[in-house]
Amino acid sequence: MSQLSQKHLLGIKDITRKDIELIFETASNFKEVIYRPIKKVPSLRDITIANVFFENSTRTRLSFELAEKRLSADVVNFSSSTSSVKKGETLLDTVNNILAMKVDMVVMRHSSPGAPHFLSRNIGANIINAGDGTHEHPTQALLDTFSIQEKCGHLEGLKVAIIGDILHSRVAISNILALKKLGAEVMVCGPITLLPKNIALLGVQVELDVQKALNWCDVANILRIQLERQQIKYFPSLREYSLYYGINKKLLENLNKEITIMHPGPINRGVELNSDVADSEHSIILDQVENGVAVRMAVLYLLAGIN
Ligand code: CP
């Protein structure tokens, strides 16, 4: 049987193109399962998975939980805001106590970059990074690239623009790494203050003018302004950001072609993306969410086979 090259999914940086293709192939099979009247398979019947979330989440947490249940795993959910972390318990003590209850895999979201990497050096269970601060969000990039391939039929040579708050975005980093591994061309676009200084070293084009970025691309992935990670002001106001970088119907009408619009969610409607685009026929935002379950089923299934 084909298997992944890694025991954990810590980031796209650590996996190969072959790993990604195996995940896509497995996800396509699981997507068929999701459309059946009985949406469950017994693949992880003997596995217990803990979803350990130290940061807020709607899509990722529910998508992992559904993926685990569709694979017949036993599932426990941990949220730091209602836990003994509030009494001073450390990350390692918390996870070791969860593992003492005979948990096999840990899905973790944490606000500190590198937290899942730290865990992987200290515990035996398989770890899946569900987002670590501004570092990586590997399953988001996998579901995004899977969705692009499904919509456009290929990734090799495709032009993808990532537009918005690149500086604070783990989604941007993981998407750039995944898209480059799969042969796509990538451009990042945003105000200069929201672009990391050395981002071009990742092999991406850099553009400050949003209309030029839209003219160039086949697919535009629009990112949220992450005010919760911004300690200083990077632009004068949200109104001004929206005026210069917000994606609206008029910008798309100025193009002489159709492009595909994506957003990882949550959307700040009227800031980085207007409803006339988010809810239009150009948008595959809800397809991304749908594909997230199949892609996460694939990741869980493939990692569960590696000790
Ligand atoms: N895309 C994403 O990670 O969304 P959540 O923060 O709701 O999980």
C-alpha cells in the first residue's frame, strides 16, 4: 500500500508532491463516500482521536470532527477556554494527560508557531497541525489546492493570486508551498505593509495593484485581514483597505475573462470581499468547505497507518 513519507502532518514544507497526490487520490475516494446515503466507513474503528484547540475555529474543528466520525474513529474534543489550561497547566502536561486516556492521534490548533513541532518531539502519537499561529495551516492548503484542481482540472502552469493580509497568514504560506510543489505559478498581492519582506524568496511574484493581480490570475484566493494578530496599524482604516484591496463585482467586470474566487473563511464581508462576489457563480468558497471533510478524512486515514 502507498503511504505518506511522514508520521505527522506538521506543515506542507515537510511533505512531498507524491504525498500531496496520494492525499488527493484518497480524498477523491472519500468524497464518493460522503455522497452515499450511509456516509460512514469503518476504516478508523479502532482509533481514538483528540481535537485539541487552543484557538477559535468553526470550519477546521467541525470538519476534522466530521471526518473522524465518517471514518468511525472515537473522538474527544478539547477547548482551552474551558480547560485546566486556565489553572496554569502546560501544553505538554495537557496533551500527555489526554494521551494517558489511550488517544492515538492529536489534531491541534495553537496560537504559537511551532507548537505542533514541539509536541511531535515529545509525544508518540501522530500529530496533525490544524493551524499554528502565523506559521502553517497544512490541511487548509490541501483542501484549497484539491478544490482548484477539481474546478480547473489541473494545477501545473495555473496562475494563482493570493490577495490580502499575507504577513499574518498561515494559509498564505501553506498555499504558496503546496501550489509551488504542484507546479502552479503564484503571485501575492496586498499593501506593502502586509507583505513579508522576503516573500519573493519563496518563488512568488509580488504585486501591489489588485486590478493587475486579477488580470494576471486564473484563480484568486482572498485572505482575511487578521486584526487579532495586528499589534500596530498596517493601513489607515478598514474602509480605506476595502477601497483599494476589497474584491467587488466591478473589479471582476473589468476583466476580459472569468476567474475563480476562493476564501478560506471566515469572511469579513465588505472588507476584503464583497457579497456580490462571495455569493456569485465565480466563488467556490463552499466547495472548499465541502472538500475539507474528504481531504481531512484522507490525511487521518493515511497517517493512522504510520507508527
Ligand atoms: N479556514 C479556517 O481555518 O477557518 P476556522 O478558523 O473557522 O477553522
